[in-house]
Amino acid sequence: MSYPVISVAVVSTTYEVPDAAEQAGDRDEFDAALELFAAGVDALFALDLTGFSDARVEDGFRRYVTEARCLAGVQNVFVAELIDRCLPAARRAGSTGMYLRSLVRTSIGEGRAWERDAIDLVGARSLSSGEALPPRYPAVAAAVNAGTISTTHARLITDMLRGAPTTVGVDERARAEVKLLAYAREHDPAALRNRCVEMAEELDPDGSLGSTREERDRARSFHLGKQDRHGMYPVKGRLDPECGALLQAAISPLAAPVPGPDGERDPRTTEQRNHDAVADLARRALAGGTAAGSDLPVRHGLPGKLIVKIGLDQLEARTGCGSTIHGGRLPVRDLLRLAVDMGVIPVVLDADGQILHFGEEQRLATPELRLAAWVLDGGCTFHACSVPAVWCQGAHGEPFRTSKQTTIDDLGLLCGYHHRVVDNQEWTMRRVKHRIWLTPPKWIDPDQTPRTNEHFHPLRT
């Protein structure tokens, strides 16, 4: 049956769309397909899986996942059609991502990813001729539509192929696509990610990483955002190969797992350990001397020190936040912990904001005291910890605000992680016969049995 058509011009491109009668028929077919889909979802929800065998449930779940993955291909067709109809521009959206956010409440970033998926795996219409363009990666598209790989698999492959050097030919790209698809059908995304790295190296044996030095220089960035209401700093950026390699080498030893408070495995995630390692690097740089290799340069007449403005009442009560010279907020407890080994210059104000004290580093352990602690303690004094002395910080047994002094009897070594544990959980620390003993709070150990670390200096029996 033939249908009368009308022509609509959009961006100098002519599209043929059905008239009102055809649109009504399409709506019926559209609604029937969606209702069938909804009915299938309802039927799956209504299933009582307890009556099926283990093998039957496993097989059913495999089939369900395959069909669910096919839906990604359906979504790509929808998004490609929305783009072909120029609806983002027609709806006055700034981008396809913004249009999809307003249409289905997805994020702009995910909307952009959907746009890439549609262009890569369905194709697009040429704005100049109106010709339908094929998908960039037809083999990946076929696998997604068949449900044999997930969207994550597909994006790993397309991202790798998109980043390949322009010198890689069409046939070589096609062979790489087929090889990666075969691997994706048998492995999870984590393994595929490693295989993509290997494939990228095969396609780029001279190490250009798909770009010239000038292109990488333009793309490099590091941005430390403004603090949020919790005091946390967002970080984003891209490190060039040299900077990334140096940072990995620097944080690797500092990010090694250490025992938890009760001797269990380190409770921190890999990301948290990497975060703490970056903090240790910055602390060492500000401390200067041999720990950092050289002192930081002076900028605008200001030294490479952490300068903090704080009220006298906050300092005495050990609550609230001080203000750094860079406009950030730093909790008082963190400030006092940092001040033992670092160059922290306190600016103490009274209730009227007048300066009561502008001092040099008041809590710093002298090089002689640090050396003595290194010799006596050998490393972190928290039980079962093996972090050596060179990676540790000085910690006060009695709070400096009450003792007003830093002596070897009141100074012990703790790694950055255990320094925070001791301070936040309010462990007590004292040196007895040249050995540091740590006493946990009652909520950790009702008997409050003192503990010492035998890793560096085993107890003699």
C-alpha cells in the first residue's frame, strides 16, 4: 500500500514523513509494541522464582540479561532518530545531552554518551545530503543488538578504536574490532579494558599514544575545585604520560595497605589509600628538608607554608574550622595534627578579630627530635603496622595545647593513616622505657589494654 507524503525542510535537508492517516497507524503499531514490552516486564515481575530449580533460574537469568542488553540497541535506534529529526535544535536545547536531560531526566554526561553510542552503532544522517550514514563500528553494533555484549563492553571497544592514531588503516581497525569483540564475548569489562590497552599498544607501537606531544600538552589539566559544604575538594583533570608515571611511582609506596585499628586488613579502599598517599606527598613537600628533596619556592613573597587564621576560642576548645590563606577551611583537629611535622604558621585572633599572635611554627619537632624518634621507634608505633620511619609523622602524646612543649618523651611516630585513627578515636599515647604504648578508648577495648608495636623492636621475654 502506498501513502501520500509531504516534505518538510530542516537544516537544508528534505525528509519525507507520513500524513495524519499514516501517523495514526504508526501510533497503533508503536503503542502495541510498547504495550507488549510492558506486559513482558510485568510478567517477569509476577514470576515466583522459588518454585524453579537452580539450573532453571540460572538459565532464565542468562536469557533475561541477553534480552535486556538488546534493549541498548533499541535505545540507540531511538536516540539516532531523535538526532536525525534535529529535535535537540528544534526544542532549543544547547546540546543533545541537554535535550535528553529535559526529555527523560538523564544527566547531561550520560546523554552525551547516548549520542555517541547512537552515532557509533546506528549511524547518522548527513546534514548536507540527508543520506543515511552507516554505523562507525558495525561489528560492535551487531553484537549489542544481539545482546552478546553489554553497553560497557561496547564503549570500551569504541573508545579504544576512536583513540587509535589516524595512521591506522580501515582494514586494521576492522580486524582490531573483531578481535576485541571475540574477547568481550568471553570476558568481563575489567579484563576487556586491559585487552584494549594491549590492542592500543599493538596499533601504536611507536608510543605516540594516538596524539602528538603538542596535542597532549594542550589536553593536560589539573583542577582543584572549591570546597563543598562538607569541606571536600572535587578534583578533575588529565595527566600527561610523564606526570601520570611520576605520580604513580610517588604514591605507590605510600598507598600500600597497613593494618586497621584491630590488626585486621586495611579497611580503606584503593581510592582512599591513594587519596591518603597524595596527602602524604603534599605534607612532605611542605615539611621541606630531606623528606621533600628541596624546599618549595617563595611565591608573591609568601613561603611554602600552610598559614591558618583561627580564633582563640576555637583553638582552646579544639572545635570549628580555621581559614587558610588560600581561602579554604580546615578543621581545628586536623590543623593540630598537621602542625607537628609541618610548617604551620598560626594567626590567632581574639573575639573582635584582632591579632593576638602571629607566630612561627610552634609545634614543630626539631630535626634532632625527629632523628631521636626514628632511632627509638623505627617506624609507625601503631601495633602490627610496618610503615618505616621515613614515611611517618611525629605525634604528640599529650595535646600540645595543654603540654605547651614537644619533647622526645611526648613524641612518637605514626604513619598518616594511623595518626588520623589515633586522633579521631582519641587513643592515648605515652612513652615508657623508650617504647611507645597506645591505649584504645573504652568503646574499642573496655579493658583499655595498652598496645605496642613489635614489628621494629620485638619485646624481649
